[in-house]
Amino acid sequence: MSLLDIHNLNVRFGGRDAPPVVEGLDLSIDAGEVLAIVGESGSGKSVTMMALMGLIDHPGIVTADQMQFLGHDLLTIRGRKRRQLIGKDMAMVFQDPMTALNPAYTVGYQIEEVLRQHLNLKGSAARKRALELLERVEIPAAESRLDAYPHQLSGGMSQRVAIAMAIAGEPRLLIADEPTTALDVTIQAQIMDLLLALQRDQGMALILITHDLAVVAETARDVCVMYAGQAVEKGHIPTLFDAPAHPYTEALLAAIPEQGQGERLATLPGIVPGRYDRPTGCLLAPRCPYVQNRCQKRPALEPYDRGAVRCFFPRNMAPGEAPSVSAEHRLEVGGHHYAH
């Protein structure tokens, strides 16, 4: 059994009949693995992880056929049992460390609070462990930082403190939601190196949410590409980057500056559809350069040899490599239509 198993996750805001912001998502990860979730802003990446952490409040509604972590049902676990699990065995590093940290308390107090809650450490033992954690995340003059307030730290240091808090309970799964977004380029590289070193040293599973495909290529083994709340392609690195099957993945890769070779970067016209302006068929159809009449129907995510893709006309398919289409969609599509 995987460390984390999610099947058919749906997130809605405003009632069960409201359009979904995350739709039919399946994810799984094993101990020690690194999974990257990529896509534009508005693709549902962060909402997915907020649902996993139990941070979707009313009027949000989270449903799934299965959402299990370490054998616990995250859809039904409540109260003290959830608090023992979330923050200890599963932890999250948020995008903006300055909003993740409480400005009214010192760095040391906030780390010690996690240690009191999840490891029952108090007093000098908690302070000693807090210092060890700051040193573990490579904060210079760590002892003097214990009594500092968040506003007295730089963005990079604040993010390191947030990481220290996240790993304080020695989690089995760490979720990093755009952990380098608010940082300059040199600090971004340091933070990513730190996260990967921690992941390897502690044997954690790591879910990395990002829109930086260069980071994904260097860090992850598995990738889930999301668009408008759906997974549109899944696969392994480097295969998925060498031969993307979905037009959206192809467009993301074409927009990497290093791929442009001095030419004008490729762009995808339009924006990610909101929950109230979703097309009736393929959600990418209004922006897709390969759109055809059949795209007026909604494609399913279908497995094939190199992963899974949600497209009637996937790209870069070798002869005989087309996705295994369900009976429902075979009636709509026909096997001979798959290859471009």
C-alpha cells in the first residue's frame, strides 16, 4: 500500500452542485519518492494540497472515493487524531513564509510549540531541539535567531524557519507549495537543495508544487500536470519532458526560456478557465492549437505505456502506443484517431 492514496478527489466551493475547482484527481506516492505537481496559477495545485491537509473550510466541500495516508482515512478522521497526524506525519511548507509565521511570537517559541504538540518536548529539551533544527536548515548564528521575530529575518531565513517547523515532527510526507516563489534566484537554489537533502536524509516522501519545470527536471521522478483542476498528464522524468503527450504539457515546455534558443517564446493564448466558465468538452479546447470537433466531448485520463494522458489526440505517440481507451470513450473516439 502506498504512503498516500487519493482517488477521485473533488473540491467545490458553494455547495455540492457548484462547479468543481478540483475534479476527479487521483494521486499516490510512496515513502522516499518525489512527486512534482505542475501547472499555471489557477490549475488547482494548492487547493488539492489544502484539501489533503484538511484546510478547506466552509463553504468548501471535499469529496473523494478514497483519501488515505498511513492507513488513516483523511475524509473521516477528526479532532485530536487528525491533529496528531497533520503537522507530525504530514507537514506542509507554504508559499509565503512571512504569512505562514506568526509575527507575534519568536522563531524559537513557534518551533518549540510544534515540538510540545507532537513530540511532548518541553523546557530546555525543546529549546535544544529547536536550535538543532535551525542548524539543520543551515541558518547562520542559529542560537541568536531563536529569540528573533519573523520580521527581523530575511525571506530566505524565514523560509528556512518554516521548513524547520515542518520537519520538527519528523514527517513521513512533506508538501512544499511553491517554496521558492517569494525568493531571489540564488536563494531559490539553496532552498531546493535543502529540501532535497532533508528528503534524502530522512527518507521522507516529498510533494513539490511548482510552475518551474527546470526545478522539476532536476528534482522529481514522477510528474502530474494539472490544468483547470484536472490531471491532464502523468509520467516519469525525463520521459515526459522528452516526449510530452498532452498539448498543454507541450506548451509548458515550449515556454521554458532555455528552449527558445534566442527566438520568441511560444505562448498559449487565453487563460485557465474559472469554475463558472468551464467549457463543456475538453477544458483546454479554447486554447489548444490542435483542437478538433471531437474535442467538444470531455476526454478521460487514459493510461498508456509511458504514463497517462487526458486527450483524444495525444502528441508524440509511437505506433501501437496509444492510450488504452475505456469502452465509454472508445464509442466516441475510435482507436484509429489517436495518432497525430
